Amino acid sequence: MPVLLKKYRILENEYLVYDPQQNDLVLDKAQIQVFCDRHNGLGADGFIIGPVFNGKKINIKMYNADGSVVRKNEQMLEVFSKYIVDEAYMKDQFFMIFTLAGKVTVDLFEIGNELQKISVSDITITDFFARQIREAGRRDIVCAS
């Protein structure tokens, strides 16, 4: 059975994205190692499985090239964010992804219809609203954590 993977490069690192919505296999550690192997596979520094939907939540599973689990990795989250935008899973400029380490927020910055920047962070809701207030020029309002 063929497997569809997408390969992304960011800051000299390469990541493979395996979309369970487009593939039927359940991969194990050994298969991830083979795909990431630079001599016998496609070659990558990491492997991303997603999106895994749980209701409206977007979950992601991340692995190192050796098949070990990654709890959170900013580069992998940026790659995955780009992937779900490329595949039209998400059209909002602000959304959340759930990792083993918890929830992260994604901000997309576009000029025209072209994606210019992806910002991934694990800010709290209080921090998010404080940032919105600062950007609006309201320095007289203070949000305490």
C-alpha cells in the first residue's frame, strides 16, 4: 500500500509529514526510522503525524529520526502549521495545536494571499489579550498573570 508523505525544510532541518487523513497505515517506531534514514529512506531529521482530529481539536504526534517521541519542537510545529494551511485544513489566522507537552497557539501572518510568517508559542490567554491590548496602544490597562 503506497504511503503519501510531504517533506519540508526549515533552517537546514528536514521533516516528513504523515497525514492520517490521507493514509491508512498505523506506523511504528521502526517504520519511522526507515523513512527518516538518509541512506535507505527519504532522509529527515524528524517525523510528524497529523492532523489527528479529536472533535475540533488538532492533535499532532512528533518523533525524532530515531523514532523517539518529541513532546514539543518549535520547528516541527512551524512545519506542521504550514502543512495544515497548505492542505486547507485551517484557514484562520489564529488556531491551536495540541502536543504531548500541551496546547500551543499558532499565528499566521499574510500579505495579500501569501503566507509570510508563522509564529508558534505556548502563551496563556491572559498573555494573548495583554498583547492585543499593547498592540492597540492601550498602555493604561495592565494584565497580571
